Amino acid sequence: MQRFLSILVFLMFLACGDSSVNLEDVHYLNGYWEITEVEFPNGTTKEYGINSTIDFIHLENGKGFRKKLKPQFDGTYDTSKDVETLSTATTNGSVLLRYKTPLSEWEEKLVELDSLSFAVVNDEGVTYKYKRFEPLKIPQ
């Protein structure tokens, strides 16, 4: 019985282990992203099928920007002049994305990141999940 409990505690430790993102991996954020899902603290989710806007992120040496774009059928993008200044930081082993506009400042914790997807959690506990944007290819 004691052996079983030891194994169970070990497995729980592995399952609850820190799945934090490494600061060295933030280069994966560069590029075009579309939101796939928002998960609220109460467990409800909102899924996104087709998005009319996408995010373009550019980071270099921990500093950059995020911009909203509207993909067009001809492969171009419409955009406004609005841009969010973006920087990265680490706190307690977590990678934070810090945003700033002329009207506001906020941060999100980067909780998942690879070359095809990422997820962030804001101060209210809302999780935003993204996937790499794939433009529509219309045969001509």
C-alpha cells in the first residue's frame, strides 16, 4: 500500500509539474496568428471557427509589437495604424508578455508555446488559445 501511495504521489508531481515556457522559445511568436478558443475561469469556453481579424506579432530581442490585420482574398491584409507595443519579461520562472498602447497597459502569462500554437492567461484568469494562421489559397 505504501508503495502504491509513493507511486501515486510521484505521478501527481509529474502531472502538476511546471509546464512553463522558456524565454528562448519566444521567437516562435513571430508571425501571423488566429484565435481558436477562449476559456473563462468558470470553465466555459468560446470557440472561434472563422476569424475576420488575425494578429501579427513581431519580436526581436524581447521587444516588438502586435497588430490586428484583416486578411483579404487576394493574399493582402488591411490594417489600421493602431499597434500594441510588446515586450517580454520573466517573473518567478514564467514568461510574461507586456503590452502597451497610448490608452492602456496589461500583461499576459505565456502558458503554452510551440511553432504552431500558443496560449496566454490574463490577470482575470481568462485563457486565450491561438494557432498559426494559414491564409486561404484560392485557385485562379
